[in-house]
Amino acid sequence: MNPGPIETGRSSNPKEQPPLRRKVLFCSGAVLLSLLSGLVLFELATQLLVRTGLLMSSRPWASQDRRYVDHQEFGLWRRANTIFRHPTLKVDYRTNSVGARDRERTEMAASRRIVVLGDSFVEGWNLPTEKRLTNLLENSTGLEHLNFAMGHFGPYQSYLVYRELGKRYTHDHVLIGVLPINDFIDLDYEQARHAVWYPYRPYLLGQYPDLRRFDHREGKIKNFLRSHSYGYNALAHGYLHLRADTFDPYARPLRNEKGLVQSFFHEFNEQQFLWLRYSLELLVTAADGKQVVVFLIPAQQDFLRHHQSGEGPLYARLSELGATQGFQVINLLPRMLRALPRGQAPWEAYYFRDDYHWNARANAVAAKILQRELRETIYHLPEAGLSTPTSNRPQSADKRDLPRDQNHGNKDLNENFSPD
């Protein structure tokens, strides 16, 4: 008896069996499609969270192209004759014909003028121009203060801006703000190159005094992702947060091994100081005999460390250097402490509640300090005439037009003011 064919569960016809290659392609395609779908969903979700402010991360650079342009000399600069609003700020930025956040200036002027350099603190981050340091000084002294400051710029970039732009304009004095908590990192290629906001910028490499310029440029793939992907920028910021002790001075552990609050007024290495020294020496040489004044800008933690340890070595070392190289140094930290309103801590009185930048009060206090310290050498104002009005000055930002969240109740800015 013939039992007939036996059912084995497999086709007896080889042509009916799907080839192994087809199976591999099908599985690979399914995995790839799943990955692509997941990446698209992650990108869309990240974009939504960033745009609504629920996730703190930088936006793709391509979405900011109309605000900034690559610059061959100092890395990045603003577009000229543009009005824009930073995604995280509440004020409009207006640039002049050379891309500075300033009103239009003539290159030639018969009167004395001052060129001012620095980073976002001097630029007037999150403030209308009439409430920032340079405009307050211009208003109260009658001397033009040409503001060439730019956010994220270190002292070497400030020198390059002065060399390429500032020197075009007739002027008699140069002011440069140095923010130790940022600037020592901005000068350090090994640390600053990891930051997502530095796609290209110049650095100094080598041993002092034989330093050479090195232009950092990020890779093409990284540049494309950073320029177009919300998800990539969010992951990059997450990585930097995990490595904050290395890359981000504002997120570093608050205290060192001795239990003291970390501050670059106290803790900087010799190489970092030499980079700063070299940058300032270049600036003094480029100024060609014009008076150069360096003013030190404190961050919140610098006030805490000052309370613990007093004045750090940075001011003394820069003052000693200035005595030999021909520039003046003004330390704003102790003077701003003495100018505090009664019952307020520095981080309450001088900084935005949701940001580490100076608010309008801090700019006003710093302007009064600089005006008083330079009254004989630059401003030539009598002691009692620090606020003498002039006929051609722009409108001042006084206590009446300071928003309450920036002036903390609109208390008189002169209350307890004693910078001397």
C-alpha cells in the first residue's frame, strides 16, 4: 500500500523557497525603516519641545542664518543692517552697516571717542541698547562709545575685531571687558572646541611668547547635523551636561576639593593666563599709544568666592602686567559689592532670574563705577558732575524705565552706591 507523500511542512519545490538573500534584505529594510521612523519622530518631538521652550537646547544653525555669518578673521559675526530677535530673548537686536550691535557711526569724528570690546555682557545680552553699559556711559559723559562686543567672544577674538573693525574709526581710548569665567575657557582650544556653538573660531596654540593662530573648523558631517537637526543639538547639549565639569564653567561643581566656591578670579592655570596676557599685549600694540582699560566682570559664583577668600590673584597679576605693558585694570567685583542695595545678594540684584547675564541694574552700577574710576583719565569730569547732561546724548535708561524683573522693585540705583 502506497502511503502517499509525507507532509514535512516545507515545500518540495526549491523555486518556492524564498532565497536567504531576500530574507536578509527584507529584515534589513524593516530595521532601517524602523530606525528612520524613530529618528524622524525624535527630530519632530525635539523640535516641538525646543520651540515651545520645554527643552533647553540650541536651535539648528540654519534657522539662525539670517542673524549671523561666518567671518574669516574672527569666526562669526552678525549680518549687517539687520533686525532680529534671538529665540531665547525678549528684545530685538539691530545691527549697523558693519554688523555691530550699535547705532550707525561715522569713521571720522572730531570729538574724542571710545571703542568698547567684550562678550555678551558688554554686548548687552537680553537688554535694549539704551539700558546697557556703553549707552549709559555715552549718555552720561557725552562721549561716543562704539560697541564692538559679541556674544561668545574671548579676548583674542576681541583683539581681532579691534584690528579689523575698531581701528577704522577714529578714537582715543579702548575699553575691553574680561569675563574670567568664560574667557579662560574661550582661550583654551582643548576645552572650548567641544562646545556646540563654536563651529569655527580662531585660537592660540604654542608656548608663550611664540604663540600661533589656529583656526578650528568642525567636520562636514557634524556641521550639517548641527546646522539642520534639532535632535542632534539636543543630544550634544545632553552630552555637554554630562561632561559639564570639563566643558561648561557655569555648570561645574560649585566647590573645589577644599570646599571653596570655584572662581576664575582665583583658579586659573599659567597657560590660560599667558593666553590672556598675549591677547592683551596684541591689543595694546594695535591701539598704538591709545589708552587701554581692562575691566573685570564678575559672575555670580565670583561673589561667593570673594566672600570666602577675598580678592583673588587675577587682579594683582593683571595690574602688574598692565603697569609694564601700559594698560589700566579695574576690578568691578568689590566695587559692585559695595554698591549693593541693602538686604540683597549680588545674584539677586545684578543678574536675571533665569539667566547668568547682567540685568539693567548691574549695567547701571557698572557704568557708574567705570565713570567714577575713569573720570580723570578719560572722561575729565569733576567729582560732582558725573551725570552732567549733554545736548547730543541718546536717551538714558534710568530707574523709571527699568522693567521690574530687571530692577527688582525699581529701587533707586544710587541707593548705597559707594564704589570708592
